Amino acid sequence: MNARSAPTPILAFDGVTFGYGRATPLLRDISFTIGGGELVGLLGPNGAGKTTLLRLATGALVPQHGEVRFAGQAVAMVGRRALAQAIAVVPQEMSMPFAYTVRQMVEMGRTPHVAPLGWGTLGMADQHAVEAAMEATAVAELAERRFNELSGGERQRVLVALALAQAPQLLLLDEPTAHLDIHHQIEVLELVARLNRETGLTVIASLHDLNLAARYFPRLMLFHHGIVADGPPSTALDPPLLGAVYGMPVQVGILRGARHLSVLPPTGEQATGDATARAAVHVIAGGGTGDLVMRLLAEEMVPFTAGPLNVGDSDGALAEQLALHTITEPPYAPVSAVGRADALAAMERVGRAILCPIPLGAGNVALLDAARAALHANVRVWLFEPSLPPTEATPLPEAVAAHVVERDYTDGAGAAAYAALVQAGALVVTNVPDLRAALLAAIPKRKP
């Protein structure tokens, strides 16, 4: 029977109170149940009790009052080995003092299943479980690599594989995306959601990113001196409640046709027209490609605007800190007609633009057309291409197109648009010193 159609309670908190020796308990008299096959996200500021709840679920902490039950049995009455076989935990990160390979790391997940007198000896069933876990998490090809030499996203996938090798009924993740860039955050959460969907594995994860939580978790529990909301994103992410929990005003907008909500910056705090009028250049970036450029502009005290950038994009977060104004789009949404028009207007207003080496897809190729329209309106446009070999003269349009094709996912439309930009007079810059020199030559240095 499908676990989703008839959920079996797998975890229950009944009147649980816990505190770390403080006068006011961190969690007071909380009660809830989680059914088999559920995918649940835990939200709340630091110190709200999310990690504490996970540790109570594993038996690592003991409630001062109340009871935690796993599969109908009090956790305190379940043996440690039995709990380790049934509940797996993925931490934020793990650094190993020894040069373990990926395979050796995943094999550790079988420890609870190996007979005590035969520790370290894996049978055929154990080996099959290890191989299946590595295949499910796409780390099989990394099996002989050293764990500590992997990227953050790869290490997190290995930790999920280690957990899966335990063959658990319940998977707990403690801020699994905390130290990852947006690409690897999505990669890890897509993996977790797929495992839940395909195997019915019950998953509980603590998270900080409200947008990602709303996108991937159909049930959210919001913590603030206990549980203050428990339900789908549409009810748990209530703007007044979020404002009270996080101590700042929050807007929540629903994306039509998508499965998640967007937590957007309050409109009242956006830059005014007078502020954007002081900008000297407009930056088009995305996916981390604008980091060097925006930090350079801030260092040289060159005021700038940026966008369109998706909310949640790392460049968007940096632009919100450094730019006078940022044109935003909802998370994961393509550039809208309004966003394109706003970008063109911004470029025409300031007279200068920098196009960073963005990956090109159907969702953002319209920005290249906006940049070409800006060129025809006498806007000076620089193409920042740090991976392009430097040359004495401006590269030919064909050379630029051949270089850009490596990140073009539009069947050549993006590369052709880049070539058209060079043909129309865009200036190619291949390193930061040259970009700094070009900017300072074109823009009088001034304080924002």
C-alpha cells in the first residue's frame, strides 16, 4: 500500500519539554506525529530548537517531560543498535581525519547491521546495500576518491549515501545545505525529494532557506519558542507570523504554475528613483558570475545597479548588499518581459553596462537582446570573459561565439547573440585589471 495514501505514524512527540539547563525550556510541551513517507521541513531562526528536536528523535537527548516514540515504541526503550538501523542522520558537514575513500565512507553505514563479533566484515547483502546507496546518490563513480578531496556538494551526496546504506526507515538531515552554493543546495534537495518520492522514505530536514523549504517540502514546521506553525507552505509561511519569528517584515508571493512560494524583500525597502539615478554602470550577472565584478565596483566606490536576478541567486544576494538597486525575478523564474524592459531602461539611464559570463538558457537569453538594444542606444557595453585567452586586439565575433558555446544551452542562439554583441561594438575584457582600467577611464571616481 502506498504510504502516502495511508500514512503510518513513524515518529511521535507527546508533550515533550526539553531545555539545556535554562530557566525557560527550549521546547515546551510540544506534540505532533509524522506519518510514514512524509517529507517535512523544520524552519526557524538559530537557537529555535530544530537541531534539538532531531537529537530528541534519535535518542541522543532525553526529554525532561513527555515521550518521544518511534514506530509506536518509546525511543528510550529501543536499543541503540536498533535505532541506528532504523534512523539515519545527515549532518551539516563532516571532515574526516583519515584518508577514507568514498566507498569506505558509505560502508560505515552498514556498521549497525554487522554482527558485533564480526565488526568490519561486510557480507554480500551489505555490499549490495553499499552499491545501491552509491548508485542512488550518483557517487558510484567517485568510489575510490578520497572523501576530503571532494567538493562540498559531492561530500554531502556521500553523506546521504552513507545514511541510505543503513537502510533506514527515517532520514534526518540537519541543515544539509548550510555550506553549499545554490547549485549544490538544489542538487542535494532534489536527491532527497526523489528518494522520498521513489522509495517512500520518511524525511525530516532542518533548513534556513524559506524558498527552498517551500519548494521541496509539502509540510513545514515553524519553530519559535516551540512550534508556532505546522502545515503546508501556503499556511506555514504566513507573512505576519514570519515577521514575528524572524524579526523583520517579509512578503510572500505565490508563483503561478510552480510548487513553491517566494519570500521576497519588502517593497518599502527598495531603492528610490533618486538613488538609482546616481548609478554609473549596470551589471547583468547570475549564478555567481557577477561576484568579482560587483566586488570590484564596490572596492572602487563605483555606484551600480544590477539585474534581473532571481531571488535566492548568490549574485542576487550580493547585489542586495552592494548595488543601489536590484531588479529581481521570483526564484527559478525566467526573465520576464518586464525584467528585460527594466534592464534595458537601467542600461540606457546610466549609459554603461557589464555583461558577466552567465550560462545561457531559454530563461535569460533575452538579456543579450536587451544588451544589443542598449548598444544601439549608444550604451557602452563590456563583456567580461575571464576564461577567454587574452589577445592584443578585440576578439573576432566568431572567436567569442566559439568560446561562449561551452555554456550555451540554447542550441546556438546564445552564442550567436554574443557574436552579434561584439559585431555591434561590445568590448571584450578578459581580466579584472583590464576591467578596472576600462571602468576608471570611462567613469569618474566618486563616492556613492
